[in-house]
Amino acid sequence: MNIKDTIDKSRLPQHVAIIMDGNGRWAKERGKLRVFGHKNGVAAVRDTVEGAVEIGIKYLTLYAFSTENWNRPKLEVSALMELLVNTINKETKTLMDNGVKLNAIGDLKQLPPKCHKQLHEAMNKTAGNSNSTLTLALSYSARWEITEAARQLANQVQLGLINPGDIDENLFAQHLTMPDIPDPELLIRTSGEQRISNYLLWQLAYSELYFTDKMWPEFRRNDLFEAVYAYQKRERRFGRTSEQLVP
């Protein structure tokens, strides 16, 4: 039986987040430069996005470039930024064909002007699509995101717009980067590493974590389907007991 056929469409995670890890190691194992792995990772993104649309996942968020990645060798960073521009240009048609809206989170002003321009053009072009929303986390870190939210709220208190006592979880969440998107129910990380790496720390509070040894350039829609199937076999209690979940 096809793994897709085992998935219960009535219990899909609305939002799946992915840490796309292993591009560099995959390339190194093949005697290639790290950028070779990043280029091959584009096919994994395309197939995963199409797979998400195929089974009905409404939100997909990919960790594409962290704030810490700026510390990598300049040649690799430059190649990654050029690859990002080229990929956005080439893949916008794929997004349109699949009805996918493109979104981006992170300190986007740090991106090179050409990259920033292409990104926003693609976001504007796909803004009317409604099958699924693909969010790219670019120049992103969760600590940066939480710090920015705290700064915004502190500024509002200083201006007298809100009182400190008004700040609760809901108000704080509204100042994060995806206030209108539900928190991820499932986080997938490739390459065998088992850590969150400063990714969506607030939003992942109750996410199910799924780790696979497969390197990102090898990841395909069937791997996404397997992760979703594994997610559906888990009991999500949110602090309650199993007995409390029984109707």
C-alpha cells in the first residue's frame, strides 16, 4: 500500500515546519563543494511543497537561512544568496501552478537588495493563492523573533498604548512573525541531527518532533507522508492524561 493511502486526511497537521539539514554533508560525501548540496536541495523543496498540497497541508514553513548562517564562509553565503534569487525566479511558476502563497519571516532587511526584491515580487505575485502557504525563514532566529516582539511591546508600554498588565500569551504571540498562522503541529528535521537550532522556539512549544537520517537533498514527498503518518500515530495530550482524552 502506498504510504499516502495510510494517511487520515481528517487528522492532518495544519502546519508542518521543516529544518532542511544535511546539504553540505551530502555534497561532501560526494566529493563536491557544499553549494552543490544546496542546489540539489531545491528539488527536495519543490517535491515537498507539491506533496504538502497533494495531501492538503495548509501551512509549510522551511528553515532556509538562519542568522547564524551569515557567519559561514563568504563564498558559501554569496552562493546561497545567488541560488535563492535564481530559485525564486524559477519556482514562482511552480507555486502558481499549485496555488501556493509565498511568505517569508526573519530579518529580511539583511538580505542583499536583489534577493530582497525578487522575494517580494514573488510574494506579491502569489498573494492570491489559497491552496497552501509556504513560509521561508530567511535570516531568521527564534531569539531574534522573541526579542523583536518584546521590543515592540516595551515601546507600546512606553508610549502609553498598553499597560504592562495587558501583556499575556495571546498579545505576545500577535507580535511574532506569523500571528495569523497556527503553530506547527509537526516539526521535521533531516540529516539525523536532533535539536531545534533556534527555530520557532515559541511556536514549537507543543509540536511533535520527527527526526530522519535522510539528508535534505534526498528528501521527497513520500518522506513527508511518512512523517505525517508517524505524527498521526502519536497521542497529543497537551498536559492532560490519556484518560482525559477519551470522549
